Amino acid sequence: MSGSIKVRTSEQGLPLGLRVDPAELHRDPSQLAAEILRLCQRTAARAGALRRRQLAEAGVSAETLALSGLPTEADVARLEYVEEQEYDTEPQSWLRTI
């Protein structure tokens, strides 16, 4: 990953900060927007899995976690695998959740 697009999001995937390399601004606007949205969604999934792990470590029951709607780490891995299959090359971006 080159880091040409950097997105900083909330735990829910809402964008809080965005850095786009000037070279990326020459891309088709809809493709650039789709990449930014994808990054926000991926970051939200990762943050959700992290929150689920923290809750499990704090003693929250498996039943409650299942009802929470938070993704498991396996869910996130599957999502990322599917995304990677949709790209001819690895996305040129970085993710960061605060």
C-alpha cells in the first residue's frame, strides 16, 4: 500500500480526516469516492471487531455479543478477502481508526 489515500474515522466509520495524494485527484471522481467509502466501511468493520474483542475480554457473554451486531474477526477477514478479490491490484490506501 502506498498510502496515497488516508482516511481517519470514528468507530462507526464516519470520516474524521482525509488525506488524498494530489495524483489521486486525477482519478474519476466516482472511483475516488467509492474508494474513500470502502475505506470508511473497512475501518468501521475493524473497529467493530476490536470493540467485540474488548467486550468479550471484559466478560460480556457470547449471547450478548451475538446480539450486538458487532462483527467477529472472522467476519472482517471474510470481508477483506472479498474486497481483495474485487481488485486487480491492492488498493492504494491506509486505514486508521481513532
